[in-house]
Amino acid sequence: MWNVARACISSFAPGMIVALLLASALPAAAGTLETVRQRGTVQCGVSEGLYGFSERNGTGEWSGFDVDFCRAVAGAVLNDPAKVTFVPLSAGERFESLRAGRIDLLSRNSTWTLEREARLGLAFAGVTYHDGQGFMVMRDLNVTSALELDQARICVEAGTTSQLNVADFFSANSLTFEERAFPTAAAALEAFQAGQCNVLTRDQSALYAERLKLARPADAVVLPDIISKEPLGPVTRADDFAWFNVVKWVNFALVNAEELGITSGNASEAGGSRKPDVRRFAGAEGGLGRLLGLDDAWAVRAVRAGGNYAEIYERNVGVNSRLGIPRGLNQLWSMGGILYAPPLR
């Protein structure tokens, strides 16, 4: 009997064997896609307020890079980017809220790490923003490098990878520092502005956003040093591979759309293209949507929701936005960056 079973297993590709083992070790799928359809809205966890990524105006309307990704998912699944319920979450409560099913998707400048997947039972659906941790100081501190921060008082948000990374950096460089941890990013920024610390550390993109909240933004400077890899991306529960696949491929679709020249303005016309890769994207051939449990126009709807990757980036955090962050590593692989997505085929 064992010989028969072994022969059957050997017929599978190694990757398929790993997938089967993982599936058997996980709880039964939660059926998130069907739940979202029945509810009629995507419950999306976002930050409590970070310029360029997720912020709410006076009338309660949300905008930002992470917010636009949620809308792309809603566009693909529900054919309406407005069908999103945004749930603001602190760093300390974000993962538990996802695990407990209070949200369907976390799109909240969260770093992809082994521990967060393996220990917490989560699945990161790719990288939407390649970031790295940095430092912000007041100009009157007269430093130009993180290596000059010996004996600094550093404000950091508790429960984040930033807290771990800063300890590693100072230890590796034989520097000392005094940590001042705060429960929220807002509290850490307030303490920095009040002078309780002379350095604020976060992902560098977040530091550009936080600087805008200071009473005198020009008095602060973000140092050029990057001390870590911070691959940020959307997160789902690991017990629902079908929903994870939907979120993952929406991510990839936005990147592929930029590479193919498909934008929010011309996405509806993509089906008339003579190029096979564009036609597959538009659902005019290939029948890929049904493999995700969607119809074949899902990718076009994701792009119509708020644009391809370039449109979303430039509108929210790019050089002509308030944050003014160059694309850098987040440029397409064909343009000198490392942004790369598997093909839709």
C-alpha cells in the first residue's frame, strides 16, 4: 500500500507536494470570496492615518496608495471600487484583526517577514512597495548620517519591525541609544516634535509623510541611510488560498498593466488589441478569470478602479505629490527598478 502511495506522490511536481502538505496543515478555507460577495463589500484594514498611504478627509473619504489597492480588489471582485469598508488599525492590532476575521484584507504598510507568515498564519500577497527603514532628525542636530547618532534618544512605534531593526543597527555599529517606544505612530511623532527624543525612526516612506505633519516641516530632515529591507504588501489569512490568490493577482495585474501600457483611461479598450498578452489581460481570450473564481474582465476592472501601478504611485507618493518620493526601487524591472510581476497567461 505504501509503495502505491509513494508512486502517486512521486508523480506530483515538488511545488505541488509542498502546496498539498501546507493545505493539509491549515484549517478549512474560510470562503472569503463568497463572504465578500454576499456582504457586498470588502472589509479592508488600513493605517489610522499616514499621508500618501491612507488618510481620511473631513468628509470621511479615504485616499492613498494602500487605499487604492483596496479599491482595486473591490473593482475586480464586486465591479465597484466604492464597495470597500475601511477599518483603521494600529500596528499593534492589525494582524490580530485579520486573524480574527474582522477584516478580509490588510493593506497597511506592513512588512513581509517569515515570522508573520509562519507564526501568525498569514500570507503576504506580494510586494506593493519596496521600502527601507530610516531616520528623521531636526536640522539643528547637525548630523548627515545615521552613524553619527551615537547616544541618541530614538522614538519608535512599539510592536513593529522598526523596533527590532534599530536595535540591530546600533548593535552592529557599536553605537548606543535610548529607546522610547510608543503605542502608536502618532504618539511617537508627537514625542519627537515635543523634544522627548531627537530621532524618529520608521520606514523611510512614512518619514516623508510624518514630516508633513510637523508644525515646521522644513526644520526636519530625513537622513539618506537605509538600515533594512522593508517589503510592504497586502496580507490575507493563510487558511484561504482562493482569496489569497485573488488578492495576489490583483497586485500583479496592476504591475502588468503598467508594463503593457494599460491605464485607467484605456483599460476598457484593451480587449480590442491585437497583442495576445493585452487580450489575455482584458479577458478577450485565455479564460483566466474563472481560475480565480471571477469573470474574465476582473483585471480590467482592477485598473479602472484607480489606475495601474504607476498611476497609483505617482498620484499618492510620487515626485509630483506632497511626499515627492522618486520611484527608485519601485520602478519597473525594465526601467532600472526591481518591480516585477509574473505574467497573466
